[in-house]
Amino acid sequence: MVSVMRFHEVSIHLSIMHNTAKNLALLSPNHIITFHGVTTKLIQCVALMLPQSEIAMSTPKEELTAKRLEKLMPADPGKRYEIADTHVKGFRVRVGDAAVESDARGRKGKAAQVSYVLLGRFKPSANPTRRTLGTFPEMGLADARRKAIDWKALIRAGIDPAEEANRIRIEAEIVRQNRRSLLEVLDQYEREKLDGLRRGKATRRALDGECGLLTDFLNREPSSITRSEIRTVLRRRAGLSPISANRQLAYANAFFNWCVVEEIIAENPARLIPRPAQEVPRDRHHSLSELAEIWTAAEDLGYPFGPLILLLIVLPMRREELAALAIMELDLGDDDAIEGVWILPSDRTKRANALRVPLSPLARLIIKGAIADEGRPKKSQFVFTTTGKTSVSGFGKAKRRLDRIIQQNRAKITFDSGEEPEPMAHWTFHDLRTTFTTLACEELNVDAAVADRILNHVATATTSKIMRTYNKSELFGPRRQALNAWDCLIQEHVIGQMTDKIVPIRAVGT
């Protein structure tokens, strides 16, 4: 056969056939076609003459068209082949061995795995490697060529196309996130963050409740909310309740910081807004005569806030802790019992510590009366509830009603003299805790460390940090004695019922 190739007429076409054979030698015999008038057998002969190393490294080149891609045949089983594009250097199609089984678009038997690839030196590698651009027919040939050209430009600029694509994807995701309304983002924030917090529901109300700081922006995209808009709303809130406005700003800052971490927004719009009100520690506490006025007015409120406010006076725990008081947490004893015990679980305390709370006779009586009240849903697990399913809420409205009753009672007293009654100085339910600590320590000689434990505070009255760290005693006995003494003081000076069953605690050394 070699001697035949030495004929003059063959040598004339040898240079043409050399490149042709290299291109066709990688294909199976079924793919070889007549080219430039040269017979198939002659091309095969020339292909046999080429070094195998040269054949193995050769990739056929064509002017790729959509019609050509439609007619590509699958590779031999277990193999694949590539065809280089003559228009864009490095751009190729890679064909697998799978065949189209259906007769859709007349492609039955044609190649089912056709991918666009780009051969190039992708940093940091110095060797040529292939990366997939897309697949045919999902991506059109023109789009694939444009993508290859764009990738080649990035490679020349020293940019990895994969990293650039990831950057674009992240930016697109941020844009998509920003298209969500603030309400949708707040829902996500509640699911992922607030649901695990003890005051999560209160935080959500402060953000987008009826008087929430962000309520006016719920239909806006988070990234469109500006610092000046938040400050405008904050000033309005501060005019009504300065301390509440401070809390709302803190909650908003936490929310927007979370949005930044989650790449929903690029910057926290509330970050540089100063607190609208200067906070100073409250020192308001009631006199015994003021407590008597509050007690009388609370009795007129009725269930559930009437007995709840009475209990806040007798048992100076936190408002939310008492409002969510559950029957299953109580041990009130039998009918002959005088006192009781409340087991406050750790998930309902500010310090996340479980606590046994001694119930004085008056506290036990108020709780039993609330449980038996006709206005309470009988099947509810809560002592104080209106719905039966959730604990009582709406302290703001209840406080305003209570203040009106106090003022009306004062007006009745001054009616005969014709004088205008002086309103009671501003106070909050939290001040009842300060009142207890002040009067218990001054009037009943209750030790400050015991008073701290009753309030379920860190024992700040204990000056030694080591003592606060290692002394875990709950002081149940001293707390029981102190609360019973407080019970006596309330009955005698607030309710007006004289009793000699409980006497003030004697100071040490007296």
C-alpha cells in the first residue's frame, strides 16, 4: 500500500489529504465522508501512514452550525469525541456516546449528549483545561460562542470565569432578596431568630406591630428604607413613649444587622441613629397610701387585670412572669393550706434560671380567686387569660383604665371641698418592684440580698463577685419569711385589715 502512495498523482494531493486525514482519523469509519473528491479508502490509507501520537492529539475543526449539531452522531460506546470551532479558538463541542431514543425533531439515533466546552488556561493552573459552557440544545450555538468569547476576555484579564459567575450569582441573589417586601423578610427573621428568644413575640410587635417602628414600611423593599425615614418615625414614637422608642431602635438595629449578615441589604440604615431619649435609672416608688389607692382601683377593674395587679403588689415578680402564670406551675396545697409554692421554669425567667417562689397567704388567696373567677375560661392552662389559649396581654390599656379609676376616686374625695384633685405622679407596673424593695428593706428590715433573690435579680447587693458566682442558694426560707412579712404590711396598711400573725423581721443585733 505504501508503494501505491508513492505514485505521482497521490503525492499531488498528499498535503491536502494530510490535514484531512488528521481530522478524520479520530472518527469511526461510519463518520468518514468523501472530502475534496478524494475517496474514503484513500483517506483511510493516508490516516494509517500518520504517526499515532499525532492522530491521538488531533481534534477535527469545522465551521459549527446548528444544523450540524443536530446531525452529530454519538461516539462509540464508552468513548467521546470533540469538534473544534473554526470561528472561536478554543471553543469546542464534546459529544458523548448516548443516542436519542425518541423520534422527536427527527433526531432518533443522533447524539444525545452534546456539550459546549472552552479549552484554555484557567488560573491558577498553567495547563490547558476544559470547562463546560452549557449543553445543546438548551443553549444555542450563538449564545455559546458569545459566552466563550466573554470567558476568553476574562482569562486574559486574569479573572477566573467561575469566580466571576459566582460573584454575579451572589449579586443577583441580593437583588432578588431586595425585591422581597420588608414583611416577608421580617417573617424570615422571626422564623430563624426570634422564635428562639424568650421575648421574640414582643420584639416582633415592636418592629411591625400596631405602633411598631417599621410598620409604615412593610410593603417596601428593605434596601429602599432610608435612615432619615426611620428617624422621622422614631421621633413620633419618642413623643409618645421615649423609653419605648429606645427599645424599638435597639430591636431595629438588631434586625438590620441580621439582614446585612444574610446579604439581604448592604448596610444597616439604623446604625448611626442616636437613641431619642436619655435613660436614667428609675427611682419612683410608692408610699403605702398610694399602694392603697392602687389596690382599691384594681379591685374595680375586675378579672383578669384586677387580680393580676393585686398579685403584682403582693408578689413583686416581673410582669410577664406573673401574666403567664400557669396552673401546672402551682402547688397551692389542700383547702386547709395557708401558703403555697410556685415553680417558675427557667424558660420564663429573664436570667434563665428555674426558681421556687414562696406564696404568702394573701398571694395564694388572690391566685385561687382568679382561677375560680367566672370570667376566666375554665379549660385554660393560664391563671390570667381572656382567650383561654394565650396569657393575658394589653397592659397599656389596663394601666390607662386603672389611672382613670384612681383619678375618679380622688375626685370623689375632694368633691365637697370643690378642689381639683391632683393626679398621682407617673408610675409604671415595674415601679411596684422598686416599692417592695424600698419598703421591705426600710420598714421590715429585710436583708438586701434576700430582697434581690425575691426579685430574681443577680445578687447585686452582695458586693463580693466571688459570692455572686459561687453562692447558688435560692434562700427559700428567708424569702418566705420576708414575703410573709410583706403580706402582713399590705393587709394592715394597704387593705386595712389588722393582723398580728406576722411581725416585721428583726434587724440583726436588735
